Amino acid sequence: MTGCFISFEGGEGCGKTTHIALLAERLRGLGVETVLTREPGGTPLCEAIRGLLQFDAGGEPPTPEAEALLFCASRAQLISNVIRPAIERGAWVLCDRFSDSTLAYQGYGRGFDLASLRALIDFATGGLVPDLTFLLEASVETRNGRLDARYGTGVGADRFEREEDDFHRRVREGFEAIAAAAPGRIVRIDTERPLEETAAAIWCEAERRFAPFGADATHKEGSPC
Ligand code: Z5A
């Protein structure tokens, strides 16, 4: 039996971390082996790379080229040590960000050539693409409000959150273009709604796609679908 691979994408504060945790909790409650991981991160080496990328933990900000390579290095490590083994043993793998983030942030945000980035991503992933991607969306005002509630008004916590508005606009437009080019894989989810409604929309889509895989685990009492 092989598992399935679902990624969550979107701008900061869109609700990825919240909703991926809710989906994992629900799956585990149904007895489905669920691996919840994130990018960059998810293994000791990848978490160290995360520190370098987000908070300049090396004491020196990476160049844009080094940044793109570090995201892809972390991805290669995570796939090899966590994601592929889990899929092969039949688990559901839920990943907080994946390759679409590299295209959106380094491609559309930083302005790198998309074809070159795709080649780099392909090298890092060995061609692994999520079976399903949730692109979580909320207005800039809503997302900023959520981040302000978390960190305090004004400055964000990491290098990306401190980027200017124009960078985040390009990233948002990038995600929209990426979603438009992959309508079968990427499902856009409006997170302006109450949390429970958003969680139900995500659950319905996951269950609809993977019920045959989830078999007995999915169609149980309490399902909103
Ligand atoms: N990055 C990159 O450039 N290239 C790459 O290839 C990759 C990543 C993989 C780290 O990502 C940075 O790396 C990221 C892009 C870059 N930086 N940025 N920006 P990250 O995913 O770790 O960081 P993040 O996007 O900033 O995550 P976040 O701030 O934690 O946002 P989130 O996970 O989408 O949101 P959340 O934590 O679930 O929710 C935010 C708050 O809103 C939280 O307190 C919730 O309780 C609250 N909230 C209120 N109402 C709601 C509703 N209705 N739904 C959801 N959440 C709600």
C-alpha cells in the first residue's frame, strides 16, 4: 500500500500551521498513520537550515542564490529521510509548505528565472510532487492582523515577514499563477471564514480524493462530507 502526500501553501498568517494540525488530529483520531512535517525543517539538519534561513542563525544573511539552494537542500533531505519512507509504508504525509513555496518566494518574490528554479526543484525532489495541495488564502489585512496578534503590531518575526509589501504582493500573485497552472492538484481554500468552516472544507476535499486509500478510516461517523 502506498500513502498520500498533501502540502499546505500560502502567504504568512494564512492559517497553514493551524489547519494542517487540525487535519492531522482528525486523521490520527480515525487511526490513520499521519506524518506531519514542515519546510524548511522536519529533521535535525533541516531544522538547522531553517534557523539559517529565517533568522540568519549563521550571523550572515544568505544571498538570494544561497537561499534558493538551502531551501532545496532542506527539501532533498526531508524527502529522503522522512517523506518517501512514510509514503512507501502507507502513511498520509502532511507537509507545511513544499516546492510551490520556492516558486512563489524565490521565483515570483525574488525574481529568479522560473525554468531554472523548476530544474533545481526537480533535482532536489527527484520529481516528487504532492498528490494534493491546499493553497490557503486570506486578505493582507486579515493575515497582518493575525501576525500582529501573535507578535505585536509592526515588525514581523523573521526575514520573510520583514520583507516589503511589494515582495508579498508578488508572492501572492505567484501562488495564484501556480494554482491556475495546476487546477487538478491545487485547491484554493478561503480562510477568512470561521476556523471550523475552513477545516470542514479541507476535510471534505481530502476525504473525497483519498477515501479509497483511507478505506475504513475515513467514512465514519462525524464526517461532514
Ligand atoms: N519559504 C521560502 O521562501 N521558500 C521555500 O521554498 C519555503 C519557505 C519552503 C517560513 O515559512 C518562511 O520560509 C516563509 C516562506 C519561506 N516565510 N514567510 N513569510 P513558515 O511556513 O514557517 O512561516 P509562515 O508562513 O510565516 O507561517 P505562519 O506565520 O505560522 O503562518 P501560517 O502557518 O499560515 O498561519 P497560522 O500560524 O496557522 O495562523 C496564524 C494565526 O492566525 C494563528 O494564531 C491562528 O490561530 C490565527 N487564526 C485566526 N483565525 C484563523 C482562521 N480562520 N484560520 C486559521 N488561522 C486563524
